[in-house]
Amino acid sequence: MLFWTSALQVAAKMDRIKAAEEKLLTLAREFGGRHGHEFQISTFDTQFPRSVVPLVAHQGNGEEEQLHIHAVKVQCSDKLNENINNKTETPLVLLHGYMNAAAYFYRNLVGLTHFFQTVYSLDMLGWGMSSRPDFQLQLCDSKDEIFATEEFFVESLEAWRKANNIPKMILAGHSMGGYMGIAYCEKYPQRVERLILLSPVGVPEEDEAVIQRRQAQRQSSWRYWALSEVAYFIFQYSSAGSVFRKMPASWGENMVLTYVQKRMPSISDPQEQQAIAEFLVANNRLPGSGEHCLNKVLEMGAFAKRPMEYRIPDLRVPSVAFLYGDHDWMDPKGGLKVQAKCRRNNATTSPDITVYSVRNAGHLLMLENWQELNAGVILGAGGSKNHLPVGTPLPDVLDSSNYYNNVSENSWNSGNESKGRNGLSKSSLSNDSIAEPAGSAVSVEQ
């Protein structure tokens, strides 16, 4: 009886997240400056064998368990074939951040089809409406916990790519999705045309100054010490999702709605705020799975156990674009340090690195300034201003050469040069927004 009760509860929660996703995908049609007949939005699931990922063997009835990845697909309609030469045939694949899901890109999906013929946004394995297997990793001598955790996401993404016959993709990941996108490129560089990192976690190495500052904060008051101890316990032995699922439902719903209202001032419409809150609640009420990756790959404070600043220069992909919000808690200096390292290397052995800054945005830049984020993704994918609607704001380009030439790596944070947004030197694109070409009859939805 308990089994059936639990199964019915999970089924009801799946219905709830499906309804929440549908609300966000309905909202998606309002962003991007396109008419409804110019694109199609659909969702689909892709199955693959459980043995693809490094999980402890599942005791079943002899048949191998099938897992699946849920995805949102946005595609240009056939009516736009006359403009098809202006778009790239290489699909864009979006990976969401920690404890999130594909529909969180609802403000970006349609606008990105100004350059991409096809856009996919995935619920990574263990999140959203994808399978949520128990996160019990199979370790062996050649696979430590970090490697096995990365492989859980890398191999499930590769299984999805194979099943959908995608020879090559432009891969973009937000936060934890960016981290796992880098790990994917390490193993399957031949499958990635370009990599785009949206406020990625785990890039810079934690330095001694940061460690000392954190220790001083812990000792500054008993309240800070107590809060840090609770946070450490949750990080090390549980997860934020586990804590959330133990809350009374009304508490969790009110907390999330308040978070959306205060954390995302750019979203002022009450119905949109409610839709996002419902999606976040529904996503995190489901059984925990992928969320348990956090303390496997990161240290407390969101620094990677194997920092990506040392891994990205060895990637065998042509280019990597970083996008940060101008008040992002992910430090853009991480991307600039990677750029400097790659420039010091032989140009044939390291990727070309571009770093963009998105105005009026923090870590959730895809929601806080979706137009400038879309512009940065399209430019980072090899597109140009001509692929963007008239009036689209462009992100700033940050450049390590303005900062790094006369500063040693060990004193990276001590420069006093002229600073732009993010407190960093910048070189701006030629215009803050795209001017309308002479004689153009194109109109832009504001």
C-alpha cells in the first residue's frame, strides 16, 4: 500500500510540473519578437539504457531499466525557409543550472531562433521531468567521485545526442549546466562546434584571501557562525531540495513566490511571477536526484574541486564564450583569467575566448535581461548583429589584455585600472544597440 501511495504522489507531482512547464512555454511566445506562425514549440522524451551512466546496479526483473531525458524544442517553421540561409543549421542545446529545468529559459527560446534553426533546452538527468534515479554512483579505481559525478551528466547528454542523430551542436550551459558542458567538451570535443558559458560555476580557483575572509566572517558573530554551520551541514550531508521537501507545502510556496518577487525585479507581471514560482516549487517537490551532485564537484562557497580555469585551456573546441551579469555573484575575472591563459598558449592548442558582460543582470541573466543575453549567445555562437532584431541591446566585451598585461597572475585582484561594469576594463561593441539600417522596414517589438 505504501508503494502505491508513493507512486500516486509522484505521479501527481509530475502532473503539476508538466502543467507548470506548459504555463512557462505559453509565456515563451511573448518574448523574442516573433509571430506565432514563425516557430513551433514542442516537448519530447528520449530514452536510453541505465547502464550508460555510472550508477550502482539496479536490482530488477532481468530487463535493463530505461532512463529518459525530457527536452523542449523550438524550431523555425517552414514558412521561414526563404530566410534559412541566414541561420545556422547547427542546433543550440541549452543546459540549465542547479535545481532547475529546461523551461527556465522560457524568455530566451523564441528569440534565439533569429539565428538558430533549432533550439533544444534539456532537463538534465536527475532534474525536471527527466528520470530521477537514486544518485548512488558506481565508483572504481579509475573513477573517483568527481569523475563519476561528471560522467553521470556527460554520458546521459551524449546518449541523448546519439539518439536524436545530432552530429554536432553549439552547447550552452548556465551555472552548473556550464560546468557540465565543459566536462562534456573534454570527452566529446568533436561533437561541439562552440561552447557558451552563462555565469558558469566552478571556474576560478579559491585563493587564500577568500578562505581567510570566510573564516573571519564565521568568527565575527555567533549568529553568522551558527548560520554557516547549518549551511555546511546541509551542503555536506543533505541538499537544499531535501530541506525544501520537508517544509509544509504552504511555507515552501510562499517562500518561493517571495524569492521570485524580490530576487527578480525585472519580472513585474504577477501572473508571470506566479508561473515561475509554481514551476520552481513543482520541480523541487519531486524526489531528489541530480541535486546531490553539488558537494561531489564543488567545495563550500561554489569553488570547484577541480577548477575549470585549468581545464578550459586544454579543450579541443574552437571557441568558448563567457557571459556574466554586471552584478553577478559569479566572478567574471574567472573568465578573464581563462582568456589570458589561452592567449599565452599556442593559438592552435587553446580555444579562442570571449567574455561578455550583460547589463542590469546578476546570476539569473537569462531572465533579468533576456534580450542582451540572447544577443551574447548569438554573437558567441558565430552570429552577427545582422542576425538580431533592430534595437537589440548588445553586451559589453570584457578583455583581459586591458587588465592583465602589467599584472601578475598572483596579484590579479589588485589592479587599479579604469573600470567598467563589473569593476573590470571593457571594450564595448561598436554600438550599445543595433541601429536600424537605412531603408529598413523591419519593426521591433519593444
